[in-house]
Amino acid sequence: MSNQMLSPVVRIVDDDASVCESQSFFLQLAGFRTRSFSSAEDFLRDDDAEAPGCIILDVRMGGMTGIELQQELNRRGSDLPIIFLSAHGDIEMAMSCVEAGAFNFLVKPPEPEKLQSLVTKAVEKNRMERRQKAHALNLKRLFDTLTTAEKNISYQLAKGLSNPQIAKLLGNLCTKGG
């Protein structure tokens, strides 16, 4: 099954079990599938990265921190949007996380409506980006099936040349080459 067809999953990564339970319960009521992880290490080991969705990530955790997990996911090329949650965050930390690619940064406990809205936007962003990436890969696969001559014509079309201009250009190339 393609990853586009998989149901989105909201991953909650927090070492506070009560936060995982409450966020999971609330988001499930809102119609989301959720999966909770008690540490960044558990997430890295057990998550199915093929499923679209997003990550709700605590900044401060025992072991690998949320910020270190974000850095590792960036290194791995993960496309999952991250919504950081922190009871100890400040503006500098929030800006640093967002500059490193986080989708958003909220203070614990987040307003439920705000969290639901951000999760909805993050999941849709991830699904749209994955659709676009799949479409681009399909176009590349199709382009790779073209002959060299067909690719040359495609390049000229992409430059904005008309069919008569391309024919003249290719005719000149053929007469010069042979």
C-alpha cells in the first residue's frame, strides 16, 4: 500500500504518561489515529515513518531531548511536521525550534482547540507534500523512459520554444552532425 493511502497518525512523544494519555484521548475524539511514545529513543525504534501525519513532541525528556530528536529527524530527512510542547519553553527556544523546521511551538498545557487546529494543518501539510513528492517521482520515472531525442525535445519545450523553433533547431543539429 502506498504511503498516501495509509491513514495519518499523530505521534505523541512525551515522557509524561498523563500527557500522552490526555493528548491521545482528545485527538482520538477529534477523529485522529494516535500513537504514543515515552521517549525519543522509543519513537526512533518503533515508529512507522511511512504513515503520514505529524509529531507532537515534548522539549524536555530524559535521555534524548525533543530538540535532539528534531535534529536526528532532520538528519534522516523526515518529512513529519513537528509541533513542540513545553512547560519550560521561552521565546528563544521556540524560535530555535521553528528555525530548525518545527511546524509550531506551544506551551503546556495547550488549548485543545489550538492543538486540534495545528494538528489538522500539520497532517494536511504532510499529506500534500507526500502527494507532490509522489507525483514528482512518477514524472521523473516517466521522463526516464523517454529516448534521448524525446528528452532533447522536452528540454526545448521547457525553455518555451515553439514546435517550429524546435524543428528548426533540431534540423540544424542534424545537418551539422551528419
